[in-house]
Amino acid sequence: MTAKLSPDYREASLARLRESTQPGRELDVLIVGGGVVGAGSALDAVTRGLEVGIVETRDWASGTSSRSSKLIHGGLRYLEMLDFGLVQEALQERGLLLQRIAPHLVHPVPFLYPLTRRFWERPYVGAGMVLYDTLGLTNGHGTGLPIHKHLFRRGTLRAAPSLREDAMIGSIRYYDGQVDDARMVAMLVRTAAQYGAHAANRVAVVDFLREGERVVGARVKNQEDGSEFNVRAKQVINATGVWTDETQGMVTDRGQLKVRASKGVHLVVPRDRFQSTVGLILRTEKSVLFVIPWGRHWIIGTTDTDWRLEKAHPAASGTDIDYILGHVNKILKRPLTREDVEGVYAGLRPLLAGESESTTKLSREHVVAHPVPGLVLIAGGKFTTYRVMAKDAVDEATRTLDEKVPASCTDRIPLVGADGYRAVWNRRHRLAEQAGVHVARVEHLLHRFGSLTGEVLDLVSERPELGEPLPGADDYLQAEAVYATTHEGARHIEDVLTRRTRISIEAWDRGVSAAPVVADLMAPLLGWSQTQRDTEVAHYLARVEAERLSQQQPDDESAEAARMGADDIVPVK
């Protein structure tokens, strides 16, 4: 059993999936979808002792799960909707992630909630914050975070000097959690692999296998070489998020779940564009807007609008960008402009469709359905509660299995990199000295790899040139691109620059200068020809150009048309 998502591991997983058609070799559970819920379901099922396969059409976390606000939080706005159960569940999960499951990936982040109305607003919001803190204590393990604190105008400006003095009368500071969402998913898949799951990205489900009404597996296509084969399983869990309606439609036209996609756009700007030691949460006419510290950057978002176009590549329009800038500029002394924007990303939230026409009012709670025997659907929910969603999906899938299956234990399973993380963190100065790198570099690696940081530094010891940063992206070492390929399942340049690192949204050139270097590092590890290497670079540059063009368009339709000018997956020649 290995936690390495290496090329050899992927081949071994594909071989095991092919074997599932042989007598007595079928899987217990096949999971379709490699976002946070699918990856969480794989870990949940395999740690119950089940034989598990998981396939993902593109890359791990390539859909919604790499394009979130990157927060692990209860959701203050759901308190106002009186959805106490959802908030309590999310806060309990936040505590588990911060303290036990992923302390290397999930970190505390302080926020200010600016107050603008005299007399009534402070006690009203303050009561909500007391409830927010209290609900987080109900898991019996504590929150792992400081409680909220009231600030007057002077204290607010001391924490955030770039705020306009007339933009608030004071604020309340509170804490939530922050995570690199795509990295979290990669670590979930790696942990599932360590316990014996068979995981393969770039493998698409083209149809479900049926015996009568029962689903008994799936017909899949290896996107890397075009080959197709059958995978048999006693139960199939569909965790495809905003694609739920499409995959459900392969089986039945009487689908039990209807999912609507809500587009959320985020901007990334340099940290020095305004001065603040804390993040901000701002009310808008529709929802809330977060200003989130993100290393040497700020993430600002999000929008919340209905999306009925191509789901693989939701496009941010110029209107979306102007909307976000307009709202954040209401509270800043020096307004931000489009020239300040380093990166832009758009994602789709899978919301359970209701009668409401507004996506802002649709539910973030999740639902598990069993539309036909052998197929379980899981939809809705939010990133923070992925583990509960996964547990519920696997509970439903195992309910009909012949043998008795143990209960979920993922609340006690640390992700790879979590064990020993705090001890390694305490040794970071010594580790930096031994590796010959600055301690800030080691801290950055520890927040990405946890106690596995030594594996990345070992690559630098073996090949000192890998200790150089990638061009245009000083925060990331060349060794990280190699490690992404050998340990984290990266198959293409896009996987490395967009998800294993966040160069595509953090670098001014969005990874254009790093792309050829990453291609040269990946090529020998994946056996690329010179033609494939050049195609990879050309594909990434075309993607960046298409995204830039889409962000200049006035509306969703024209933005989508521009974004679709770049192809999706590059098949391996």
C-alpha cells in the first residue's frame, strides 16, 4: 500500500479496475467523481475494509473542489437563515480538520465583520457571533480557534489601516479556517490509496453497466490513450457535483435529484495593494463578499449567479470582475482596479434545486438518493462538510451489501502529512539549516505537505537545481513540480500549475513562463516525446489566453465562447 500517486500506481489501479470483470474480482464500491466528496467517499469506504475504486474524468479536484473560497467555515450567513443544524455540523467538521484530520492543510484565519449601523447592529451581530462560537464547541473537542472580539473604530483601523474611516463605526473580529482546496483533495486521494483504494484520474465514465434495473458497474474510457473497458462493482457512488443530472440521466429519466449550478468568481490581488492583518467579510445586496489573506496575496470573492452553460470551464466575465471590485472598493481608501488583479478563477457550486429562482436562496445541505438498485447519488453540501457527505453516501451504499460493514471511522483518520506535523513544524529552523534553504521556504512547504516535506527536500538534496524557484513563481520550487508528478498524480502541465501549485492564479503571467520548465521536468517522468512536450506547453498557453480573453467579455455567453477557444484535455501521443 502506498500514498504515492505515481504513474506506476495509476497503471496498477487501471489493471485492478480491468480485473473487476473476472469472477470473484468485482469491487465492493466504485466511486465516480474525484472532487472532495468523491475522494472523501473513497477514504471512508476503504477504511471500512471495502475494496474501492475511484475514477475522475479530468484531474483530481479539477471541478468545483479547486475553485472554492478556500475556507473551512460554518457559514455565518446560514445563521441568519436560521439553518442552525448546517452551521453546527460544519463547525464540528472545522474543529476536526483543524485539530486532527488535516492540521497541516487547515489553518486559522482572522476576519473582521465591519459594523455600519449604530445601536442595533453590534448586539445583533454580536449575538450571532456568540452562537457561532458556541455551536463550534458542541463536538466536545473545542474549536481550536480564539473566540470573537468586539473592536471600536480605532481598533478596527489598527488591524486594517487601509479601510476608509467612514466605511464603519467598528467591527467584530472572529476566526475561521482556511485550506488549499485542491491540495486537500490530492491528500484525500493519497490517503485513500495508502489504505488500498485504486484511484485513476483522466478516466471518464461513458455509461453504466446494467443487469435488469440494477447498476453493476460502469463503462469507462482512459482519456490518456482512448481505450475503453468495463468496471464491475457491487455498488456505485456518483459524486459528480454539478454534473449529477448528466450522470443520473445515463441510468434513469426519473432522477431523484436536481442540481443547479451557481457561479462563484474570485479575484487574486497582491497582498501589498492594501494594508491589513486580517481578512474581511462584507455584506452585499445578494450575499457576502470575503477578502481573504492568502500568502502573499488576497483572494476576494465571490459572486453568486445562475450558470446554465458549459460546466467544465465556467468563465468569469468583465461584469463579474467589476462587480467584485465595486463592492470591495466601497471600504478601501485606495480603490483597486483591473490592473491590480493577478488572477481570476470561477467555480460552480452544486445547489439542490428548489422552487426559488435565486441561487443564493437554494440549499447547501446535501441529499443522498438511491434512484435504482446499485447506484447511490450524493449531491449538494459544501466543502467543509465533505466528510459527513461521504459517510452518508457510503452508509447508503453499504446498507444493501450482504456482509456487515463497519461504521465510518474517518473522524479519527489523519490525512497523509498530518501525523507528526507539529513536531516537524517545531523543527523547521533545523530542517531549513540541514537543507540549505531559508526557513520561510520550509514553512511554505510544511503548509502544503506537512510531515511529508522531507520527501520534497530529499529531491533537492539529490538534484540541487530542483531547489531553484519556478520562473515567475518564486513561492514554488522546481522540486514541487517533480513531486506533483511522482507522488500526486499530475498528468499534465495544467495539473501542476493550476492545482498542485496555484501558480495559474498567483503569478502575474499566470504560469506562462513556468510552463516550459514544468514541461521539461515532467517529460522524462511521464515518457513524453518532444512533440507531446511541445503540445503540452502550447495547450497551456492557449488556455491562459482564452481565460484572459473571456475576462474581457461583458456577459456569460461571450465569456464562455472565448474560454471554449482552448481545448480541454491533451491526449498523450
